[in-house]
Amino acid sequence: MNAVTIRYVLLWIISAAFLAAFASYASVSTVNLGRPEFITGYVLFGLILALATLNARKKLSMVPLGRSAYWLAAHVVGGVAALGLFFVHTGNLWPTGAYEQALAIIFYLVTASGIFGYIIQKVYPKRLVQTELEIIYERIPAELAEIREKSEAIIIECTEKTGSDTLSRHYIETLRWYFRRPRFFISNALGGAAAEHWLNQSSQTVSRYLNTEEHKHLDNLNKLGKYKLKIDFHYSCQSVMKYWLLTHVPLAAGMLGLIFWHVIVVNVYAV
């Protein structure tokens, strides 16, 4: 096992021991008519604050504060520990009271978005590497515009050389839609092959009506189309990774705000 895996295992062991200790404490304290929710609540509050430091760590990536892989491992394990401690603190899956329920909803949303983000960060980079294409997200619109210009140039050249408008009419009725902007977003995000099937079907449909010279232009058009497949895939995956963070972080910030207010209210009205 490498260093990251070893630390991961150690973190899980520590986390399990941590949860077992607080679950045991809460159980014993409740039996003795104690108020374990105060201790577990403050510990949960501290743990959530610690988890929030990962975002600060990302903004300070130039500062030598340890490998980002270690921070991610701590964030993942800490997030699972926070979920377990939340159940220990509330005593059930769904608390009573409107404010507590609102806090539970946003806590679950943060947890769910965190799990989703962890999965896509593990899956998407590997899929993007398999395309054998590297492209910066902000560069994608310009790249698509260039492909669109090339595809239109192919159609114009085909019409001028062959005197036939079969391929051009097919382009206007079908392919222009495809080349205009990124397509098949959901299919690409889910790892589907709808775009490839659509492109192949489109090519097979028109190919039977083309002569030898037109087939050459269709082949060039298909090459551009298959190259665009990769760019569309990058657009879908990179968009999900980009906008997931813009969902998870604001939700986490909103949850921290509700928790601060919850702590204040509990201390003001505590008996």
C-alpha cells in the first residue's frame, strides 16, 4: 500500500473509534438522564468547521500545507464521521421542529453533494484521459467555433466540386444542429454513447445517396464530428465538476450559518 492508502486506513480506524466512543457516551449519558446533545453538538460543530478548511486549503494551494490527497482523504473520512455524529447528536434520522428539520435538510444536501463530488472526481478524470485529448474548459467554445467553420467549409467545397446539394441539405437539416454547440450533455455526463450512435446513424442515412466524390467530403465531415464528440464529452464532464463545486460550497456555507444560529439559540434558551 502507498502512503496515501495507509493514511486513509488509519483515518477510517480513528473515525470508527471516534464514532463508537461518542455513541457509547451518548447512550450511557441518556440512561443516566444526562444531556449528551450538548457535547456531541459542540464536537459536531467543531468537526464541520474543520471540514470547511478544505476549501481554504484549495485557495492556498501554493502554500506547502501538505499534499492535497491527504486533505481530501481527511475531508472524506471527516464527512462520513460528521454524518454518523449527526445521527448520534439528533438520536434519529429526522429531528422534530421546523428549524431542526431545515438544518437536517441542508445537512443531508451537503452530504449528498459531497458524496456526488467525490464520485465524479474519482471517475471523470480517468474517462477524460481515455479520450486522448486535453483541452482547457474556457477554450472549448473557441474550439467548437473552429470546428463549425471547418465543417461549413467542407460543405461549400463539396457543393462547388460536385455540383450536388445532397450533402449540403443533409448538413442544414441535421448536422448543423450538431455542430452549432455542445450536444448530448446528459448522455456524456453519464458515460453513454448516444452522441456516437447519433453521428453514425446520421452518416449511414445520407451515405447511400452520395457519389464517390461526395463520400470523401462526408468522411472528412465525420472526422470532425468524431473529434467534436471528444470535446463535447470534455464539456459535459468538466461542467459537472465545475458546477458541482459551485453547489456544494454555497450549501456548506448556508449550513454553517444555520449551525451558528442553532448554537446561539441553544445557549440562550438552555436550561
